Amino acid sequence: MRLRINADPSGWLYKLLTRVFGLRRKPVPLQPAGSVTVPLKPGKIRLIAGIDFGTYSTKILARKSGEATARLVLIDQPDSEYPSIVTPSLVRIAGEKIYFGMDAYKLAEGKLYRYLKKELLPGISWTRSGPEPDVLIAAYLAWVMGQTKQFCDYQFGENAYELVFQLAAPMANLGHAGLKKRYLKIAAAAWTAVFAPGSPIIGQGEPAWAFLKMIEGLLDKPNAPPGQIQLLPETIAPIVSLAQNSKLQDGIYLVVDMGSGTTELSVNEVRSAENRIICYFDQSIELGDLQFKDAFNMEGRIEELMKEVRRTWREGYEAAPEKEIWNSLRVLLAGGGVQRAAVRGAIERDHRQIMYPWPAVSDTHYSVDIHWPAGIDHNGAGEKALYKHGFLFAVAHGLTFERHEWPIVFR
């Protein structure tokens, strides 16, 4: 069952107007900034690469337009510290050379840059020495895109396809205009470094300062052609993934996707008869697994998370015109952070407070499950790892679907 998706941010003014005047917003398509459909050249296929650039690791899937299955893209060497189907989100400068992913992790000398995605969040100031974070992130994404291109050349044939990259920004569906513009600029610079005529494949051990200087220059000018880069809110990508589940039942779903640096929350109603999902509220919060790792005050961190989980449910409950079905809630977990026992345990135990103000707790139904994206081909290399860590791919999976399968948003 393929479901159409709708989202409702439901701010305080909207709720007031709804209650007083019975007003309803009209649905408009969610359009990524600068989005244009790329014309397909005769004889070529369209590929959509979903890149989930995470704080700790990067997950990549590629889908041929019209196919039900996405392919796992493996661009790095395996190591026991990371699941073999992901790539460390790391950059290292050592001996005047630059390294990415697992090579950056394994080297001992030089300066290692980690948790770069957190530097994109509003209000974060760069305090480390060396290149600016935008330059380092663009350099890393250029390496990722280049390796993804090589993978697609091998899988589908060189020059046999048109490749569109879709990425997710850590924001809700209304977005943060400054973050969206900044992220698109970084991604476009990375694309140009790889796909501009005459550009070489970016490998490990490139001359660091010449390469970074080139990236810095690309950030100062418009570059990628319209349509080659699409940006989707990180709260919405797991919902797009959720909508592909053929076994999805009608009802209310609360999605908790916790990565290392941020957690994306949304509360949604599935209406299979109407072939759609309605998202009543979503938010991205700066609280992820890193804050729970060796936390001095674990109880305080848990309460901070649960406060936002409760808020997400209540905002959705208040926005929904019909309350009857809200006595049943299915919580779907995604991302590495929700595997932490303290986090999952709190979500499983807290249903009475999460579902407040539902008046009759005894009449409620509450369940917690892991969201496993449907239809990922392990490509023969990551079957066991995908079986064990498939829940990490909710965002990347949602990013492999084309724009016409993206949400409709009420504004």
C-alpha cells in the first residue's frame, strides 16, 4: 500500500482560528528549495541516491526510478567499531593530506574532525581550529557523492543514468530558512566538485589545502544545476519510508527517530481508505544519543526527551479535528539512539503521560515497535548487517523516493 502524506504544523494561531472560526488550511505540495524535475535524456535511467549524513555515520541507498527496491550503497571498508553498511562521518587532515570515513577513523596522526553535522544547527559556534565546518562538510559530501557515482557506474553502467541526490536537513517541515539555504549551498558545492566537466574522482589522501581551497571557492558561487540536489526535512523522510509499508494499519503513529546528534519526532494518522498519511505535528530537537552517552544525569536527559515526546503527541491531539481514534497509539522507533535501553524503556513505560489528556487510560491501547524500512537490497555484501541494523536506514530509505511521492503540507 502506497500512502499519500499530508502534514499540519498546527501553530497556536492556526489552532485559535480553527476553534473560533472553523478554518482549515489548504494543502500545497511540499517543495524543496530550488526543486526542478531533471529532464531525462533518451536511453538513460533515473537514479535517486538518498544520503543520510548523520552526526556519527552516513547511510546511503540508491533506487532506480519506478522500482520498489532500493539498493544498499557500500563505499567504505568494514570495521568492528561501525556497522559494515554505514560510513563514518569523519574527516582527518594529516601530513598535509585529507582522509574521509574509515580511513580517517583508522589513522592516528593529524587532526580528526567528528560530529560535523551538529555544526549546521542554528546557534552553534565553531570553536575548533582549522577549516570552517561548511568547507569540511562539503569536502566530505564530495567524497561521498564521488564514491556513490563509482558504485552506480559499476551497478548500472557508466553514462547510462541520470543521478539525483536527495539529502535531509535536521529541521521540521516548516524548515529553518537559513539552515536550508546553507545546507543546499554545501551540497551544491560538493556536487560541483564531483560532476563539473573534467573533475577527477575524489579519493583518500588528496592534497588537503589545495582541495579545501577549491571547495571554499565553490561555496561562494551558485553551482549545481537545478534538480540535481533535493533537500527534505529530516522529520518527514521517516514518514515517507513508513508510508511504503504494505502492512501498515489505520490509526495514530508517533515516530521517534533518534540519531547521534538530533531526534526527529512526528505524530501521524494513517488513513488507508483515503490512501494517505496526515502528519499533525513534527519537530527536530537538538538531543541525540551523544547526550545520553556517559551522561552524568541520565534521569534528567530521559525526562528532557520524554517532555518532547509528550509535547509531540499533545500538539497532534489538539490539532486533530476527530479525537475518537486517539485512544490507540503505535510508537515506531528508528535510529541508533532508540536502541539504548534507558531510552526505549522510558518510551515503553510512559504511555499514561504521553497519551494525556485522553480521559480513560484503561480504554487506551499503546505499543512500541522498531520501524524496519521495507524493500532494501543488501547487494550481497551486507545481508547480516542489514538484518541487524536496518532500523538505521529510515531516513535514507525515505530519501530514495521521487518528489511526486513526497508529502502534501498544510500551511
